[in-house]
Amino acid sequence: MKHRFNPIYAAVLAAFSTCAYAQEATDTVVKTLGTITVTSGQPTSLPTQIPTTIESITGKQIAETINATDAEDALKYFPSLLVRKRYIGDYDHAVLASRASGTGNSARSMVYADGILLSNLLGNGASFTPRWGMVTPEEIDRVDVLYGPFSAAYPGNSAGAVVDYVTRMPDKFEGHAKVSGFTQNYDLYGTHSTFSGHQESVSLGDRNGAWSWWINASHLDSDGQPIVIVSKTPCGSSCPVGAPTPVTGAVTGKDTKNNPTQILGTTGQTATTQDQGKIKLAYDFSPTLRASYLLGWWQNNTDRMPETYLRDAAGNPVYSGNVSIDGSTYNLKPTDFSATRSDQRHVMQALSLKSNTRGTWDWEVAASLYDYQKDLVRASGTAYPNAAVGGTGTLTDMSGTGWNTFALKGTWRPDGTEGAHIVDFGYQRDAYQLRTSTFNTSDWIAANAGTRSSSFNGDTNLQSLYAQDTWRIAKNWKTTLGGRLEQWQASNGSLSNSNTTVAFNDRNENYFSPKAAIAYQATPQWALKASLGRAIRFPTVSELYQGSLDPTTNILSKNDPNLKPEKSWTSELTAERDLGNGLLRATIFHEDTKDALYSQLNVATNVTNIQNVDHMRTTGLEVAYQANDIAIRGLDLSGSVTFADSKTVRNDNNPASVGKWQPRVPKWRASALASYRPDDRWTYTFGARYSGRQYGQLDNSDVNGFAYTGVSSFFVTDVRVRYRIAKQWTASLGIDNLNNKKYWNFHPYPQRTVLAELKFDLD
């Protein structure tokens, strides 16, 4: 069933909060007394008062200094952040990690575009990627990142960070066009290939009286490197009956536990074609009241293909059966070298009506809808090379999945100005609907769905009331006190196999999350701040209901519909130094989480599924620096270093993990970006990113991070040169991973990639 707006929402002229108010003046984020005040038109989802650490980057900085092919590239050098982007156009695994949350915890961060939710909170983990494709880099006006759950305006999914993309709305006619190309020479195990692609984008916009509009369209055609490694150990006495075929071409390697293994080939070599379009409209009823509408459309077609390294005596590729390598026998199943095809079409809509008087009262009513109109994934079930032309397989259909949001927001200034008190308050409703069915099919390439293999469905609903009061208690002191009351519901949950459906009981739970912050302007140069907040991260639909039933007994075996929500207390102490030409910040942060949600082995039942880990704790230090015109005019530098001590304190289901590092949270992380503009034509940029040792397993048993499913350390450097050919023309040449580091985050990351672009701007 498709999502529809509730009739009560349709009765209200609503819309998307971010694009809600395009200003003729530049919108700004101002730091005062160690807190942040959003001034001017506030075209973001941010509350007017932000009692926490915030970092920002402008669209101009992105265009000049970052090799940005996808919207997530704008976050590449932010303190403590990491996007697990496996290749250009990675639409289903490019998840966000933050200070105390790894890339396996995507539901602990929130991503918005113009106030519209892009985070995929249907699940938690690598396959629930924010919908980055709904934003193109060239339409970004600014990106703001809030750290930690310290604002009452956001649910507990903000425990790690909140990212808000502010996109452009014009005040006069303008047009933009960009073409770019990229290529990488990839060399790993037995794969030695070049993978390339190209991207095109065009935007038009104008303002005519009370109306303003913006249209953007982009196309991406990208070939990524293989992302899955096929490796085997000898099958010994468990080998199926049949004489093995002697083969050559295997590559000797080691797995994540340093056990010897044979690398036999790859799958998941991705060829993706994506098209994106966006229309934004705004109408000013008066100088202080604006209505906005947004329509976003994203389409993707992807083929993921296998490659075997194995050859028989005649030189023919071998994909299945028993094979003999150096006297040992290995068994290849028909699905070891599988292929998949994806066909997806997603649509996003939003409406808003917003006042902007900057007087005693301001308000906003907003609603949005994200709909998987079409989402099909076909997978081969027979062995290659026969599967290349058809054969049996499966068809997974997620059509009808999506989410919708509704919000009423208000700001009260008792004295009618930005004076002693500013109160932000509101009501929010976020609803998520997951519909996933997998069917057998006689032809994995073209046939319709056959008999059902499995399905899982369910809904969650979060309704919230929040308020926070920012109070200037003295000349140099400011406090923020707030709270968030939440009612969470899970309903319509069911799990099916080929012949049985199990329905789950509905759930209804209530929680309150207090927030507090205090800031002190010690001197004109020094500001000090302390923040404290509680976050409740509720289980997602997928965590509750995506599992399996034993095909013989129909007993539930892989999920737990009674999972508890995560409960975190997070605090930070920050000192900021105004350098005149920049800012130096040091933040000590601490997070204490009960009932953390992780996939693990329960040693008592010998079942691996999503479970509650009793207690995890993280303490760390983040130092960030940014300055312009260092030593010489035109030389800018920004950078950060983060230390995190993040460990499991208690885990009754798997005691071996106690005292071990939290998965995918490194002890050290750092980034730096230096740019030099000798004149108004040239910009030279050098960037560097570092991450220390990480683990993928709670018990830290994956000691070798440089292997498939491992999580490795890395140090990579990037360069970019941008030249303004003429007033309206610019060209750029860049290299990501200049030092050609081979590193991993479960899958292998891209190797050295060269990027070139040509851009035209008419404004």
C-alpha cells in the first residue's frame, strides 16, 4: 500500500522546512556566548537556538576545495565524521559514522535536506543509507552539522549527529551546468581493471515578484570496483560427491582472523545509472509569510556482476562445483558467483507554510513524504555462465516502503526581540512503513514473481512534543533548558516464509528526554560551554521484524520483536578560542548507552541476531581548528583530531566482548584541508584523512582489518586544482586517494581516482 498524507495534514498548507524561506540576504549562523543563533531567514530545519557544537561548510567552499561527486562528499573533512562510500554513486551502503557511533549504527545520526528527512530510519546498518541522491553537490548553499543529542528539537536518532543540507533558492534568474568524468586503476588480488564514469547536471532558477522557483536535473553513469570477495577454505569431508576440477588462478590470502584462505574471485562489480530531478517552488504571501513546495525524483538501474579468477586446464572460467587447488578440494555453490539487477524509482515531496517576523511569535507547519514507488532487486540462483542469459533466481520487491513526517514548530520571544528569552517548541510525527517480499522466479533477469520465499512488514510511529528555553541569565551567561516527550508505537509487524506468516503484537511506549546547556563568555576571545542530553533511539522496523522462520518447524529464529530502545546520556565540555581569522575548539565528550542495539551471537542460545548490549561507554576529546589567510593571503587551513575510548562495559549475552572496543569506532581519527588562492582564478587544495585501527565484531576477534569483512586503518590524501577560465566558466582536476591506499570497511574502498569537471554559471 502506498503512503498517503493523513487528511488532517492535507487540510493545512504545509511544506518542507529547509527550502521554506529563501532570503534575498545571505542567511547566517552566528555564535554568541558559546551557543549558536540561527538568524535571518533560517532556511534550515535547525531550531533558532542550538546549544551544542556545530560545524558548517558553504557551497562555495565545497565547489572550490572538495572533489564532490555525491552530496555526502561535502562531509569528507568534518570533524569526527565518516561516510562509508564504496564507489561514486553508492546508493545502498554509504552510511554515516560519528564520534561514538560507527558505520554499523546509521540510525544514530540524522540527515536532512532543506528540513526534509533523508535518513533511512527503516533500519540500522550499512544497507539503510540516507537518500543522498536527492541532493546534488552544485545545488548546496550550505551544510550544517550538529553534534550530539543536545537539542530538544530532534529525536534520539540525533545521538551522533544531525546533518542539514541547505539548498539554493534564487533571487534573480540564474543557470548552471556541469559535466564531469572520473576513473580509477584498480588492482587487488586477481582484479586488474580500470573503472570509470561520468556525471552531468543542469539547474535553472528565478524569482518573479512573490514567486521563486528552482529546477535541477542530474545524470550519473558510474562503474565501481568489485565490492564482494569470494574466498574459501578446504571443504574436507563435507565436500559434495564428485571429482574436483583442477584449477589455477586462485590467490592465497588471509581472512579477518588471519586464517589462510583462497581468494577465488569477486562479485558486486557495480555499474549504476542514476537520474535525479528536483523542483522547488516558493510563494510569498507577505514579506513575513512564505509557502513552499518541493518534488524530488530519483531513479536507479544497477547491474552487479561476478568475476572468477579460476581457470580449468583448457583456460575456461570456472564458477561452480568442486575444484582442486594445490591438492585441496574447495566447493563452489551456484550462488557464490551471483549477479543482481536493481530497478528503483523513489519520490520525495514536501510542503510548508512559515512565518518569519523575528518578532514575538514565529511558526511553521511542515509535512513531507518519501515513497519507494518502485524498488525491485533481481538475483541469480543458478551458476555462471548459464546465469548470464537467465535461469532461476529471486525477486525482492520493496515497493510501498517509505516514511512521512509532520511538524508544527513555534518560536516565542517574550520581549519581541532576540532578548533574554527565546523559546522553541513544537509537535512532530514521524511514521515509517516497511514492505519487503522475496519471490522465486523462473528467470531472474525478466520473469515475474513466482511463489513467495519470504516477507517481512511492519510500521513504526514516533510522536513528540518538545520545548527548549534559551535564557540569557546575565551579560556573559546563557542557559538552555529543554525536554522532549515521545510516544513510540510499533504495529502491523509480520514475518513470513513460503507457507506461514507470524504476526507480532503491537507495542506502545513513552519516554522523556531532558536537555540542558550553559555557556559563559569568559573573555572576548574565550567561550566555555557544557551540554547534557538524554537520547532514546527506538528499534527500527527492520530490527524488529526482519528475520527468518525455520522452513520445517516455522519457529522464529532470527529476530526479536521485543527489543528495548537504546538509552543514552551524552555530555560535552567545550572551550572555543576566537583567533580573529579563525576558531580553535576543544571538546571533551562522554556517552553512556544502555541496551545498545547490535547484531551478535548469544552464547547461551547459539543464535546470531539483533540484540540489546547491556552497557557501552565512550569518552573522548575532539580538537578542531579553522583559519583563513594563514601567514599569507589566500591560504586557508582547517583540521581536526579526535580521540575516543569506546568500549563494551557489560554484555550478558556475549561476555567475551566486555572490555573490547566498540565496532567501527576508531581510537584516533583526523582530517585536514588546506587551500590556497593566489588570485581570483586559481585554487589549489590538499586534503588528508586518517582513521586508526577498527574492529567489526563486538569481541574484536577480527584482528586483520585488511581483508574482506574487515575494518582497517587508513591514511589517504586528496588534491584538487580549480581554474576560472572566464567569468562564467571554471574547470577542475582532482585526485582522491592520491597515495593509492588499499583499505577496507567490510568492503574495499576505491583506489586512486582521478576526477575532472567543467562548469558553467550564468547569474
